[in-house]
Amino acid sequence: MGEGMSRAQLQANRVMDTIRELLKYVTYNAKAKVGFAITMIFVLTAVVEGIGGYKILPYNPLKYFVGKPFSPPSLQHPFGTTELGRDLFSMIIAGTPAAAIVTFAVVGFAFIFGGLLGSISAYFGGTVDEVLMRITDMFLTIPGLIFAMVLAFILGPSIYHAMIALMIFWWPTYARLARSEALRIVQMNFVEAAKLAGIPSWKIIFRHVYSVVTPTLLTYATMDLGTVVLAYSALSFLGLSVRLPHPDWGYMISAYLKYIFTAPWLPLTPVFVILFVAAGFILLGDGLRDAIGREYGLR
């Protein structure tokens, strides 16, 4: 019991030390620092708006004529107003929780499911590896975003349908990446020692294989969050998620694109917001890749 507790404590201490090293690196690396700042703005905005709702916004994003229609950006309306006098700034903020939920849910599912699948495949090898990787390759050959669009169209417009459609086609890259790292790990002495000690396979996979490939997956996942923001926005643009009057970044671009010459701030503002958030994730992920490369000797 005492030995088990000491091992658990050592693992916990190592995780905390790694987190401290990564955070320290983020504070010194300009690229990671900018990405972290943008990411925190996105996350905190989503959390605060998700908890507080429309009452914390300057204006109700569903209410018409809170300002003069087609008003350009000003102190009163930082992002301008729509053709119906809705405050665009409030609409952008109100659309943040949906983007955050889908983004983190899709990447979280791919990180866990794909990472475990790749770890299991590498650990058992043989027929198990062959079958799991053939299934993974089958999904990789499918143009995922296009099929996600088709599936979301069949299921009907909904944030949850869009999220499910992306989840189904987003995990294979994580499985391949995890397997490539796990193949190296399963040959190491500590894994062989765990097998000889009679430790159950599922414990070895979780504690000694999946936990070790996590840093590599974390780097990829952080940058991939930006890709998911763009992918979800593409589905929303096509009307496959929530629709107006409910605020949604992608669909706002689609709905207001006709005003590109008369009121360009309407379609361009959500475009800039989407690119801003995606760039933040990519910069943070790039910084974490450098930090994890130093910590674990990965490149």
C-alpha cells in the first residue's frame, strides 16, 4: 500500500513539475505568451458569457433596434450594428460559448479516444494492431470535413449535430500519432518489467503508454483547436449549426456577406474573430511543442 502510494505520489509530482516547466516556458516565449493570452481571452469570455448569459452583455443580442441600423463601429457599438439595429459586439460575445463547446469537445474526444486507440494498437500489436489501423486508415482516406457536412445536413441544423459530425471524423490522426509514439514506448524496459510483474494490460496502457504519449498529443491538440474552430465555422457558414437570430460566428458571415460592400464590418468582424482565435491556439501549440521538445527530447 505504501509503495503504491509512493509511486502515485511520484507520478503526481512529475506531472506537476512538467506543468510548472511548461508554464514557465510560456511566460518567457513571446510566441507562446501571445497564444496563451488569446486563448485565455477566448476561454474566459466563453465561461463568463455562458454563466452570466445575455444580461452581462452591453445589449441583448436578440433584441432589434438597440441602435441605428447599419451604424459603423463606434464607442457605443464597438463592432457596429446590423441591418436590424442589433449590436454586433454583443452578438460576437454571445456566440463564443458555442464555438468553445464544440472546439474543446471535438478535440477532447479525439485526444482521449484516438490516443487510447493508438496506444492499445501499439501495445497489443499483431492482429489487433492490423484491424485497428485499417479502420483508422479507412477514416483517414475519407475527406472528413466534407462527410461531416453531409452528416450534419442529414441530422439537421444543431450545434450538437455539428459537434457529433466533427467528432466522428476527427480522431484518426490522433490514433496514428499516438501509435507512432507508443510503438517506441512498448519496447522499453519499464513496460516489459510491468508485464513480467503481472500488472494488467489496461493498467500498463493507461499508466505507462498513454500517459507517455500525452505530451506529443497535447502539442498537436493545442494547435488542432484552431483547426476545429475553422471547421466548425465552415459548418456554421453553411447553416448546419445554430442559425440567426441566435448568434453564431460562421453563420453571421454567411448571413451578412451580402453587405460586404455597403457595411463591410458585418461579415468581416466574425472573420477576424475566428482567425484571431485560431491563430492564438496555433501560436500556443507551437510554443508548447518547443517546450515539450526540451522537456522530453521530442521534435
